[in-house]
Amino acid sequence: MRWDVVVLGAGSAGAAAAHALAGRGLSVLALERKPLDAAGARWCNAVPGWCFDASDVPRPTAPEARGGPPIHLVAGWGPERVRIAGQDVLEVDMRHLVARLQRLATEAGATLRGGVTVRGVVGDVVHTDAGAFRARWIVDASGLHGVERRRAVDRRDLCVASQQVRTLADPEAGRAWFARHGAAPGEILCFTGVAGGYAIVNVRLHGDDEVAILTGSLPGLGHPSGVTLMERFVADHPWIGPVRFGGARAIPVSAPKARLHEGRIAFLGDAAVQVFAAHGSGVGAQLVAARLLAETFAAGGTPADYSRAWWARYGPDLRASARFQLASRHLSTDALGRLMRAGVMAPDMVRGPLEQRPPRITPAALAAIGAGVARDPGALLGLARAGWTAISGR
């Protein structure tokens, strides 16, 4: 049998593509090297609501959706901060999202097979340990390097992140810790720049008995990894109990691939570096890219057409996000705190990037920036230096 499309990978990107493609009448085979119920990320991730609306995937409900509370963006370990509320961002349990996407793909008519290792692609044939499969088009949604590891990622552009949901060994002590840091129950504390300008420790109480922790950094620059940051934070806070679920992985935070295709192969997700690099999240980007890919193929287009369409619609925002990431890694905690104290980091400006959109230059944001610069004319100096360092050679 010759398939219209063979999708390599059945995690969130691959399953979303299989669903979108099959829903438009294409014959689809998705191959996953792990068992299907172990595919994709097994942790929680922040996904903007608009990304669901712009994809073929309805917004999640509980238990897949775990809320979307206000966030305190804290300079280092504080006390300077900016509190951002009203952002359309959902905390999503990726285990449930991947399972839902796989179910939607199957219901749309796609065939999903787990436990299949892809050995290579030659022409229109995908060679695997379960035989060879022919396809008109091939979608590589298999992760960071892709099935054939075509793209080497600079170690300096790899964010090593860890996310865990843990029990509260001492709920009263946990709530007291959040109160001491000025956060109400259910709000997020995001400690920024704790191990280099890009590093974070993100903490949130969930319900009465859980704490969700996300860490990430750039160990290629000599900093401790997100895994190490997680270990240290847990060891320093005895009110945190055992792990319920979670995981760790390396995430590419460079600019997206200039070409999202190679011959009959289209790249999707981490294989295309479709990541909002400012905070290392790619789930939303790959959902909307999967729909665009399916629309392109269903209209008779090619992988090259998909590449051009994606770059025209979404590529510039992700490229700008990568540039911001380069600058942020050079921004000191002191400089970040100074920006916050001066009011230059207005919530309206920060809310956009949290939703994986450009900053919102509203009149209120401009007024806050103007007032902040008047109070502290040098507040922008640290940001300017960080940007210049990034532009002049990382």
C-alpha cells in the first residue's frame, strides 16, 4: 500500500499532524518508536489558548487542563518582580494531550503504530524494523534531530528543562513559603535568571496536595542544567514530597530551520525547531503548524509550499523570539531587577510573549516605560548591553 503521508513520530506534533491530515481525507500512517501510550512528553506544559483555536484541536478540559493562573516574574530570587494576569495560557498535562491527539487521529481515519523504529528514508520509502512503507509525502515529527539527524544543534542553543509534579509533604509549610514570596494560592512564582540570564525555576501549588515545578537553563554556556536546578530546589525545600509524574529533555531554542523541507520530507515540531525560544515552549507552535501542513497537502501543495507558507505566517515571530532569547542569556539579574523597579517591564509588554505573541505596545505600556525611564534613565542600559552582546557574537 502507498500512503498519502507517513508521519514519523506520534507525540504531540506527530499525532496532531496525523489528526489534521486524516481529517482532510488523506491516508495517513504514523509510526512511533515507543509504545503509543509512552509517546511524547510526560509532563506539564504551558500552551496559549489561541494555539488550540488556530489548530484542529479543541481547547482542553480537566484533567488535561490544569488551570492558567497569574504569574509573578521574579528577578533572581527576588524581591523585584512584575505580576502578569489575564494571559490566555493554559497549563496542560501532556500525557492527556498526546492521548487525546492520538485518539482524534484514529477517529479521523489515521493508522497509528507504536514500537516501530525507523531506520531511514530513501526516496518515497520509509524503512523500518517492521518493513518498508511507501508514501507520497513524509512528515518528520520525530524530535530534536529528526530521524536521520540531519541538523546539528549548537550546544549553546539547547535548553535542558525538567518538569515534575510532586506531592506536598507538608502542605502548611508549602503554603507559607508561597505567602512569604508574595504569591496567592494557585499563582505561579517564576524565578528568572537564577543560573544565567535564561534560567528559570517556576513553581506553582496545584490543589491542596501538589506542587508543579519547572526548571530550565543553558548548560552549554557552563550553567547547571534544569535537572540539576530541580534537584537543588527540591533538596532545599523539605515541604516538597515524592514525584507523581514528570520528565526532562533538551529543547532547541535557536531560530527555526530556514527550510522546513528536504525533498518529499516536511519537518514539524522540534525537528523544525518550531519553538517559541523566549521561554522554550513548542507545543502551541507545532499544533498550528500541523494544521497549516495539512491544509497545504490537502490543497495539492508540497513540503516546499508548506515551508514557505509557515515562514510567511508564523516564522518571523519565532525568529524574533530566538533573538530575544539570545539577548536574555546576557541579561544580569541586577539589570532585570532594575528594569522591574523602574516599571519598564510593564505587564502589557510581558503578557504578549507569555502568549507566544509579539509584545503589546499599548498606550499604558508606553506610559509605564516612559515613566520608568524618567525615574531611572539608566534602566535600559543593561538590556541594551545584553542585546548588543547577542548581536555582536552571542
